[in-house]
Amino acid sequence: MNCLRLLCSFSFSRRWLARAFTPAGTSSKTMFGLSFKNGVGLAAGFDKNARYLQELEALGFGFVEIGTVTPKPQDGNEQPRLFRLPKDKALINRMGFNNDGVKLVAERLRLWKAATMLKEKRHTAIAKTRLIIGGNIGKNKVTPNEDAWRDYEACFRELMDCVDYFVVNVSSPNTPGLRALQEKDALRKILSHLQTINRQQPHPLPLLLKIAPDLTVEQVDDVIDLALEIQLDGLVVANTSISREHLQTPSATLQKIGAGGLSGKPITERATSLVKYIADKTGGGLPIIASGGIFTAADAKDKIAAGAALVQVWTGFIYEGPGIVKKVAKGV
């Protein structure tokens, strides 16, 4: 990414990269009142601190979700905390919401937004094809669950003027106790509070919830009921999994790696079936951004056929490389 940053510091090489990697012949898509230049985004957890937006835009992404961001900076879990499982085309991570804190991230985003607006004034076509930025927000590790709503509010207020939509993350397995916030009552308190603040704004932003692929049917039904009750704008389906079923990686290696969230090919089918269940249950009335095991155009097509509106990649980006957007966009 730092080499890519060097290339993008020169306008001619940045334009060359954009020509090489931006999908051709794809049409823009309007969702949540936002115009996405294409339907392929980068999931949260890669550009946690909004450091590489120009570079990711040059690689053709239609949208980038920054974060997960917390109110205070935190180092995350001890290293090593990211592991490749090549036989499974998967990753295990236990990053632990390592980030620079919401104030510094917001400052970077405001600078990015100012630079983008300046470009739009010079070139009106850019306004139609600008990179959409999502803000993925969470709580600090030291914050008790009963006070978690305060952390989400702090991030929400700080990022409100510099992102295009929000995603509430209560589904990472790498912050102790976080997934307990997916229970209906705890989730209602956080989401209702954020939606109340949101509706008080002159221009409310789309508010989405990211869920885990390990939820039971009853828990998924609770999430759907709550999303419709609070009038969320959509769901991100799904986060990483704590399951280790059907992996080709030897169990001894998995035991050595230890805890963490599994992503990549092993969760493709589970994530797709979860998208389909939610889409069918809601009659398509709850927009879905699909994430989980997308490596090819066929993977993306399966997610769209299941009921997703947009897709996100992460592990596929690691294994397939910078050409993945161009490849996957054909399926969207």
C-alpha cells in the first residue's frame, strides 16, 4: 500500500492505475440515496484509519468502509494477530479494533473531503463518480457493555460530517463481550439512540448494522424485527466467523493460531445463505451489503442473486490482488 501511495503521488501514474484497474462498462448504482460508481466496495478492517483512500480509489473501488473506529485510540490485540490459511483461501484475524481514534480519523476524512470537493469544482464529472465512504464504528475494549452506547454516539457525532453512511459493528469476535450487544435489548438501546440523533440532523445519514454469520435463526429474526422497527437503512452481511468447521488447514495449525475471526472462502456459502434468508424474510425490503468469501464475479453474482444490493471484498483482495474490483464488478 505504501508503494501504491508513492505511485499515486504522481498524477500521470495515478491516472494510469485508474485506467488499468477501474472496471469498464459498469453503471453507477443508487442505494441509500447515494450514487455508487460501481457496486464493489472494500470492507471495514483494511483501511482502518482512512490512510489509503486515494490509492483504493485508483484501484477502482466504488466505496470504502473505514474503521472499525473507536472513540479513543487503541493498539488492539498482541501480535501476531493476522494469519493466512492458504489451503482454505482464508484468513484468521484478531486485530482487536486497532485504530488511531475517531478524532484523528475524522481529521483525515475532512481533508480528503475538502480535496474531493475542490476536484469536483474543477471537473464536474468527478461529482458523479466520487468514492463513497462508509464509517464503521465500535466501542473501546475498556468500555463496559452497559456504556457502549456512549462510544457509538461519540463516533457517530464526530464522523457525521465526513462520511456518507454509517455501519454499527457489534459483531467482531475480537473485542471481549462485543457480540453480546447483538442481543435484541442491547442492540435496541444503541440503534434507537443513534437513530434519534440522526433524525435530528438537517441531512440524516444512512445507518446500517453489521451482523455475524454465526447467529441462530432466532437471533437473525430478532435483528430483522429490530431493523424494521428502528427503520435502519440496511444490513452488512456478514462479519467474520468463529467457526472452524470443514477447513483443510491441519487442526494442529489452527490450535497454534488460536482465537480470531475466520474470513474468506470457508464462509462463502454461509454468508450467501444468510443474505438470502434475510432478503426472503423481508421481501427485499431491507437493503443488504454482502460480504464474505467474494473472490470472483461468480461469487458476487451469487450474492446479488441471493438478494444483495452491493458487495464488499476483503480476504479476496488479499488473495486475488489489486485486479479484484475489475474482476468482481462483472458479477455485480
